[in-house]
Amino acid sequence: MRASVTASVGELCKVELANAESLMAEVIGFDHGSTMLMPLRNIEHIEPNANVIALGRKMKIPVGEKMLGRTINAMGNPFDGKGDIFPSNWEPIRIFSPSPMSRPNISQPFFTGQRAIDGMLSLGKGQRVGLFAGSGVGKSTLLGEIAKKSSADINVVALVGERGREVKPFIEECLGDEGMARSIVVVATGDEPALVRIRAAQTAITIASWFRDQGGDVLLMIDSLTRMAIAQREIGLMLGEPPTASGYPPSALQLIANLMEPLGCSEHGSITGLMNILVTGDDSNEPVADTARGVLDGHITLDRKLAEANHYPAINIGRSISRLMDVVADKTHVEYAGRLRNILQTYDQVADLIRIGMYQQGSSERIDAAIVLREQIVQFLRQRPGEFASFDDTKANLFRIAEAWQFS
């Protein structure tokens, strides 16, 4: 929409409709003297030359303890049927990145309750990690399991561009009562305007930042960065930006870095980020995935072949890495996790020969040991939904397997 009002980017405007109602919109740019607006809900009853009133303010959202257990939209309004929220605090949606020199170093471990992650891909409080997954490989279930049992005080979950029919199943089945009790879920479905989908992620970050400032350790989940970038692609192309890789304008890929930088540790608390990246056709080198990998502090790859083999969670250890494991895990833990990777790699080198019966047992002591220990590793990495693994148990099981490997 275009209007001849004087307003700054991000300012709210009210558009008067033909049916005597009004529509909220936000300024997104300018073009030849006209102010460009994007509506905050689907457009109906708009006519040419509709009256536009600049409100002189930007959007604010509710924050605070009363938000826990609630599902809200991108504007902070509840729609879970539990009544209004009467918060004591309101915050403008703003994404603030602290100075790099003022950030405390990440030094404390963050536990997820998942053996494959805590044992092989140890994370730290304030780390930002990408969950790279195609469709139907169990990412929502994994996010829900982590939300239930992680060492975070509070979960803030942004469902960006989600299918409407999947919102309730995620809340009721993946999060459940246990996960929802300490979570705030921000939802913008795929049929909402592009700006609303982006605002859902920004609203979640604003809420997470408030809880961090109060001294909390927050787990922020965004599902997904890919759909958020697609929304920014719509806005960028509308504003006249040139399309680049796969049609994404520069602002779409830059938005990923802009939203990830505010995460991390502060002198008060931490925001640990777990970002879902949808890899189209399981191509982890497409532009959004490639950009995210360069911005984030590690990546966890879910493998379709593992999912098809009923291996949950379907984490491909060989294609996953935590860049901060050496910092938050002790030296022996890091060494023993490396041993398990060596075992898996040794087995993979002759996996085809084993499948067709061409490998003769006794040909290599190293390979014979890898065949025996690989099955133990697979059982270690598998974890049923609802099964919690304490860090002490995870570490003990990992050490037991690693100590049986006597090769360098």
C-alpha cells in the first residue's frame, strides 16, 4: 500500500476502511514521495484514496511472567482461549545487539536431555545452533523434547509461517503440559502477511531479551529461519531490491544475521538459540542454509535415511558440529566423543562391503572392533520421545563405549 503521510520506518498507521472499520499497517519504506505500508492482517475492504493516519508510535508487546503458558500472535495478543493477558510491562519490538567487547564469554554447558546432543555435540548457554532438517524427519518432536527437559529456565518458541493445522499438535503433543508450563509460543501462520511473519520472530526475541535482562537462562526456538527469510524476500522484492541467490534479495539473508546477533550471554543471563532451517530437497547448501551456517555457532543435521530407519532423533553425527564443545566440555569428554566419531567413520568406510557380505571377519582388528561397538553407539544415540537422559548418565555411557576403543 502507498500513502502520502509523513511517518518513519517502523511507525504504525491506521487505514480507515470502507466498512467503517480500520486496519493497522506499518511503514516499510518510501518510493518517489510516497510512504509504503504493509498491513498487519489480511487486506479486505480497502479502497483507493483510503484515509491513512500516522499514529506516531511503534509497536509494543507485553512481556513478563504472566506470559508463561500462553500462545500469542506476532503483535503480542493472546489467541489461546485463556483470556486476556494483563502484563505489568510493555516493550517496543527492537532488536539490539550488544557490543562484541561487552559480551561475556560462553563458558557454562547447556543441557538438552538428549544423549546425541549432550554427549556428542555439547552446547553452551548463549550458543546459537541451527537444526538443519527436511520435511518429515522429526524436527518438531525434537524441539518439543528439548523444551521439556533442557536446563533453560524459560522457553520462547516462534512458529514462523507454520501451517495452521500444525500449531495445536505442536503445543499439545510436542510441548505438552510439561513443556508449555514454562514456555511462551508466538505464532504467525503461513497465510498472514509477510511483515507479520517476520514480526513473530522479532517479538520472540524481544520477549527472550526481557527475560534474560531479569537474570533468566532462556531457550529461544525459531521454526523456521527459512520461512522468515522467504517473508523478507517478499518485502525486499516489493521495495525494489535486486534478487540474488535463488531470488533472495540482500536484505533477506542479512536479516538472519541481524536477528541472531542479539542472542547470547549478557551480564544478567543468557539466550541460547535453536533455529530450524528447512533444507529444500535436503540440500544443505541452498542460500539460507549456507548463510545460517556461517552465522551460527554450530549445526545439527537431521538425516532422512535415519528417520526412515526409525532412528530417533535422526541426528547425523558425522555432519553435525558444535563449535563450542571444546569450551564447555571437559578434555576427556571431548576426546571420548572423538573416539565415537572415529568408530562410526571406520564402520562407514566398509559399510557397503559389510552389507553385501564381502567383508571377512578377522581381516582387520580395527574394523572388527568398530562393527561390535557401532551397535552400542547406535543404541546410545537413539532416544524415544518422553525418555529423559541426565548428563551424568549420558557421560557414563559415552565413556564406557569409548574406553573399549583402543585405536588412534
